[in-house]
Amino acid sequence: MWGLQPHCRAGARRSQGNPTPKLMKITYFKDTDTAFIQLLDKPVFETREISINVLIDVDEEGNLVSMTVENAKEKTGSLEFSYHGIARKTA
């Protein structure tokens, strides 16, 4: 169905070992204009189509493992992004 889904599935297969959910990875495939965001290093149980250009991968409990955005640069006009870590407030 999707030309880039093998990229997602390859990443999911690579993670089928000891899960280490400490590192979020963002990969951009320039040749296919696809952004892949991996949130957890866990096996993928199911891939769900959210819209024509967005797919999510979930684990057996339904937790979000990764997300694929097709036509990423075309749809957004840019692939520049920023990351802001916000410290947790303690009482």
C-alpha cells in the first residue's frame, strides 16, 4: 500500500530485542520525502493508517511506538523543527 512502509517495518524488526525506550529518533528519507519518528524501541504489533499521509505503529498494549509522515516536506513546506525539553515540576 505505502511505498515507505518497509522503512518503518525494518526499524520495527530491528527493535525486537531488549526494549530501551530512552531515545527518540527522527529519520528523514529525502528520496521519498518521508519522516519516521521512533518514540520507543519496542516491537510493533500493528500499523494503523491515521490519514492518507500518516501511519502509526503501536505495541501489543496500544502504546505509540513510531509514526511515519509521508510527503513530509511537501505538506509542511519545511523540515526544520525545534525540540524543547520541559522539566517536570515537583510539588
